Amino acid sequence: MSETYELELRGEPGPVLEAAFPEFELRGAQGMTLLHGEFVDQAALHGVIERINSLGLELVSLHRVDCDNP
């Protein structure tokens, strides 16, 4: 069963982030970018965190979204 997460990155969304994270919905707000999407397992989540690190981006927060209680 997949889980939905929201990851907050420092910086505004743009073509580089859109190309690096095509599987996510990207939203910008007050100098931050929110990546919103589903992960099939923890390994997939860790893979995205590694991708964030390899691009030199700053991960500000990460949390699981409870889809039953929006």
C-alpha cells in the first residue's frame, strides 16, 4: 500500500525542479517548494531524499499526509 508524503524544499519551483521530480505535484509558497506524491515503500522515499541531496537542495521538512483526513 502506497503512502502519500509532502516534502518541503528551500527555493521556488522552476524548470530544474520540475525536470528532477516529474512524478510529483510541485507547489511554490514563500520561497519554498512543496513536493506532493505517493511512495510505494520506504526505499522509494529514501531514493527521493538521496536525489534531493545529490542536487544540493535543502530538505526543510517531510511528513506523511493522512489521505483519510484531508
